[in-house]
Amino acid sequence: MATAGASQPFPATPPALAPEREAEWPPRTVRALANGLRVVLVESHTIPKITLDLFFRSGNAAAAHIGPGLAEMAAAVVRTGTSQRTSRQIEEDLRRMGAELSTNAGADSSSIAVAGLAEFAPGLLELIADLARNASFPAAEFERERRQRLEEVKIERTTPGFLAGERLRKTLFGAHPYAVVAPTEAQVQSYTREKLVEYYRLHYIPAGALLIAVGDFVAAEMLEAIEKTFGAWQAPKPPEPEWAVPPVARGRRVELVHLPETVQTQVLVGNLAITRQHPDWLRLSLANSIFGGAFNSRLVVNIREQKGYTYSPRSAVHPLRQRGWFSVSAAVRNDVVAATLAEIFYELDRIRALPVGEEELSDARNYLSGVFSLGLATQDGLAGQLSTVYLNELPEDYLETYRERIRALTADDVLAAARKYFDSANARIVVVGDRAQVEEQAGLFGEVAVYDREGKEL
């Protein structure tokens, strides 16, 4: 018999996972106002808080003809004042309501979000509506943001990960606005307050906008308050832009961004893929998790644990509204660039050639299901999941059936997705590092085009 306080041996095998708990979905109310604003309400009475997210279906891609990254700058300045509130008054209102405000813009959408005490819900709604309709873009705040963006652009031009992502997007998307990741210094210098106002007036409109509310409220009362606050808002809808079709890849292509005297090289491999609306989306998500999207994935085991080339290799699928892409990334020592690329393509070809085993498949399904469940644990997380559904116009039961559909995927599903969307033969390869150290290695995988960090071909 073991004595008290003596250490106990670990079991030979870890205990089995407990059965996954079923998710309890709170009531959801979906309505559309006469002006085109769509409203999604979810009651959550666990804490006396409320989360409000207002999304507009326009982002940096829609602003590309006015200025790259202009939507992002507009989102940063939109919170700094309205015709009724100064920046200081906005901050005072937030403190009074125990609230936090954030504004953001990506490729396809812009957003205004606020979270605070539920008792101040009418005031929080009024604040969001004021910012959405009456932002004043104070000249001093615009200039401060422009100076800050200039500094950020300078830093980005020295960051291998940014330069690799920018070059990959350009080679994948060509003349499509998704090719533009960030502005140049000259473009930021050319921005004016009037350009931000122009974008704001065109795209911060109720038609097609989405308001998500999650929190401690009664849905019928919240809907009445939203109608009162937003119902009279009217604005014309801008014409739909005609965007170029991305180029079709034929064979592998290598692009090297010369960053002198770097001791590490950023490697990025990618190809065009699909959006969340595609029927293959969950199959591709599972295949990506097995290949390189999880910490126990094949890519990590190979080039991190077995080879020691890098600490954090990963793969990802990036779904935008019109297009998507797949990428594999790793930051490695200069002397193992070719070896890293060889292992990346080995793993890509392996998952395209052979079915995955049942244990590996089960682990990946459990991982995706678990990550999904964690995303529903908070008001912010639930609001984020709902925004994914409604911004991408997914089925109403997408969240409720997600785990069941993930659990139903098979090895054949993974194999089919890998063969279809891990385009090893036509991949775009980007290498960011010292040309003298890595060009010869990169050339083993195709003819190399070389660029400077401003994007100019050398």
C-alpha cells in the first residue's frame, strides 16, 4: 500500500475523453428593418451585460479604387467624434455605461462594436447609431491617425511575415482588389480627410448592414428599441463594383523578396481555394487541420519536432467573401530553406495521395469541434460566430449542426479536399530573406522572380 504523501505513478495510457457535452442554444430572433438593416438577437442572461456589433458589407476591397487601406483608416477615425459628441464625450459616455468600443475594417466588411452593462442598452444603441450616421472625422484626429499609419507602414516594410503575405496575395489575386494588403507610404501621404468622408458616406449605410445583439435583454423589447433608434435611417446603396478575375495558376512559381542581412527566412506557399459558402468548406477545414492547422498536425510534427527547422509552422485556409486561399508558412534558418520547402511539398503530396488513419481523423474532428465550442463560451464569441453565419449568408442552422457535420466527415472527404484544394503542382512559393543566402535554394523549385521590399521587381 502506498504511504500518504508518496507520489503516484502516471497511468500507462491517458484516460479516455469524456463524451462531448451538447450545446444549449439560446433563443434567436432574426428580423429585417424596412431600410434593409438585418437584426439578429440572442438572449443570454448569465451576466448583466450586452454585446452589440454593427457590420457594413464594405471594407478595404470596396475602397481600393479610392485608396488602399482606406476603409481601415476610416474605421479608426470614425470613433473619434460625431456632430453631437467630441472624442472626449464619447470616452466619458463609455465610462459612464461601463462599456468598451471598438471599430475595425477588413477586406470585406467594416464594423462598430460596443459591449457594456445591459441596463444602458438604449444608450449603447444610440452611441452606435450616432457613430454610424453622424461621424465628423475631426481633422486633428485624422492627421494623428495618418501619422500613425505612416509609422506602421514603415515597420511593415521591414517585417518578413508581412512582406511574404503581401507578395503571396499579389501573385494569387492579380488585378483583383484582394491583392492589395496595405498602402505604400506615398499612398498614405496622399490620403485626405475628404477621402475618408467619401468612403464613409458611400458605405456606412443600412441596406445590407447587420446588427447583432447578444446579452441580458428581452428580444421583443430590444427589437423595439432598435427600430426606434435605427428605423428612420436612410441612405442610397452604392453600385456593385466589377472586379477582375484572379489569374489561373499554371505550374509552380517562385517569388523572392530581398531583405538584406536577415539570418532567418520567411517561407510561404499558397494557392487559391474556396469561400465558406462552398459545399466543401468543412472538408477542407478538416484536411487543413490534419495537414498544418493544429499543433499536433503533420507539418508541425515533421519540420518542428522531427527536423527542428522552425518553432511554429502552420497552414491556414483564408475565406473572403468572393474568393479564398490556402497557405503554408514557416520562418526558418537561411540554410534550410530548400529543405523546408521539400518537406512542405512532401506533406502536401502525402495527404493528397493516401487516406488518413482513423485515429488521426478522430483527433482532428475532436479538435475542430472543441475549438468551435470554445468560441461559444462568451457573449463576444457567440456574436463572432453569428457574424460568420450572417455575413457569409450561411444556412440558419449552420451553428447548431456544425459539430454533427464535422463528426460525420470521413477519410475519403479529407482525401478529396486535399486533392482538390492543396494545389501542390501549381503552388505559389514566396521566400523573404537575404537574396545571396537563399536565391539558389529557392531556384530548386522553379524560376525565381526577385523583388525589393517595396514590391519593385529587381
